[in-house]
Amino acid sequence: MRRHGTIELMTQTETTSKGASDDRIKVFVHLAHGQDVIAWEKMWSEGSLVGICDPTPYGYHRAREMGCDVDFSLKIKNAPILNLVRGAFRVIFGFDYIHARNNAEKAMSADIVWTHTESQFLAIAMIIALRGKNKPRPKLLGQSVWLYDKWPGVDPLRRALYRYLVKYVDVLTVHSPLNLEVARKLFPDKRVDLVRFGIPHEGMEEPVLRENTPHRIVCIGNDRHRDWQTAIDAFANQPGIELKIFSTKLKAKFAKGAANVEIRGLKTDQELKQEIAAASVMVVPLIPNLHASGATVSQEAIIHGVPLIVSDAGGLDAYYAKDAVTFVPSQDPEALRAAALDLLSDAKNAMERAKRAQIPMRDGELNADRFIEQHVEISRELLSLDASN
């Protein structure tokens, strides 16, 4: 077994010689082209990944402690002409077939393939479809994030292709009950499971009283469903409040005329921790969405012990109790401002809410271990059913 930093990267030969028992599941995790596991671990060890991260993307290596032998997709260097083909394919079809093709040998030799978004599961499904019915194939767990939000705008030809490829997916998974409802309507003959996304909780911090002057409200994120306008409308030029928005998707001029609003990106994880440590309240403002936008950054706030306000949009009410996290109507700056002022006026209440928010993460109901554990449970069920047929 060779070791890269803190990640054990196991080759096919090494896995076999290790003498893995028959009940261990051989998992191949197919991730986006830019999420090469070796490059990811290097950035993680250097501290250049911003946010609470594992040494592998989304913590899928945790399955090794749950009875799985886990391998990951790698970014394979292509000839320039093939890079052009890859880019064209992504534009035309909406998923990365060439990246999947580069990793097909390992994917097809696994017991099951896990994917993180629709771009990956559609590509693996096409690999399986083109192999033909008579060749052995792995089970496929097709996780989606944005597909169902985008579905109304998908053209008829792509819809037909996606419907065809979904036939090769054994279980569709989603992070939000809203996505669950839509997916079950679109694919009534397909099993769809809710798998709540979770992040590493091992560094959880005890909430402390935050009575800063001025009060600092922090917003973080780059997701397309962040509602920065509502946040600025709620807090711009409010006395005793400073609003910090950390996003690489928003230009500083967006807050023109608001002296108490700062907009910029974050370069390191240490910088993020310092900013969260100074926050009085974390706000996750959202426009309506189906995929639980804000799940990651809201859990980061909880782990750092910061009182949390989120827009009641996207299914986050399936993640947090309302006596722990404050929910406000989406796109309502007055309600957002009132909720923040209420927390800021009673620091002890805010701290108690932050403590209650940590309970599900500490108890294993919502964290990275549970996220991966659900993948393992689904996989064992699929493979057990297959073996009994």
C-alpha cells in the first residue's frame, strides 16, 4: 500500500494481495475532472482548500472504515485535440463523457460506482450503455445536485437523452426533500433516496458569547442560489452592524453606497476560520431552490459555534430544527434584519441556539460519517439484492 500524505491510495493489485474479505465492497468514486484526489489532498495538506474539508473530496475515503475498498477517479492528461473534444461534448450534452471514458476501466471493474453530481452519473451511465447489455457492469449510484433545478430549461433532446441514461442508474440520490419530490415525479419507475449532505464534524468548537461592537454579520458562498441583494438590503448602512460577504462570484461594487458592507474572496482556510471566529451571526441568504443550497456553509457555522440564520428555501428545514437555526422567509430583507437584531440583542439565547444546532452533528445524525454511511448502506442493499437473484 502506498501512501500519499494522509490518503491511502490502493491499487487493484494491492487490494487483492491485501486479502480483502468477500463482504468488502469495491467502490469507485467518480468525481468531477477538477477534483483529482491527489491534487485535492495536496491542497488540503497545504491549507489552501477554503472550508472544513476532508483529505479526499467530500470524505468518501471514510467508507474504508465501513467495509469498502475505495478508489477514486483521476484527472488524466489528454492530447490537446481531445481536450477540445471533451469541452465540446460537455457543452453539447451537459456532462463530461471524456473524463469518464478516461477512468472507465477502473469504474467498470468496481462493484459499485458512486458519483457526486449529475455530470458524473450521466457520463458513467453512457459508458455502461455503450458497453452493451451482455457485458458485466457495476451498480451505479447517481447523485444529483443541480439537475432538477435546471430541468425546466433543459431542451427536449437532452431530456430524452437523460431519461434514457437514467435507466442505467440503480438508485438516484438527492440532498433535499424538494429534489426528492421532483425526481420521483420525473422518474416514477426509479428508486430515489434522500441522502442529506454532511461535512466533517471532528473539529467542533464550543459556542461562546459573541458581543462584538459593531456586530459582525458574515455571509459566505459561491452557489448560484445565494441571495446577496436581500442581505445587502437588510443590513446596508444599519447602525452598529457590519456585513461581510465572502464570495468570489460577487464584485465589490455590488455594495456601492453601503459603507458598512465589505465584499471579497477568501484565499486560505485559516483566513476563513479567523473571519468566522469574529462573526456575531452567520447568515445564509437564498433564493428558492430545490437542492439544499447552503448546506455546507451552514454546517460550517454550526461547527464553529456561530448562531445561524438561513432562508427557508431549498429544503434546509430537513437538516435543522427551528429551535436551533433561525429560518426566515426567502427574499425578505425586513424579516432577515429583524431575525438578526433579535439574535444580536440576546447573546445568551443565540449561544443556546448554537449549542442545540450542534447536537445532530455530534450525535451522528448529520455529518460526513453519516453521509458516507448512507452510501454504504444503499450499496450493500443493492449488492445483496443482486446476489440473491
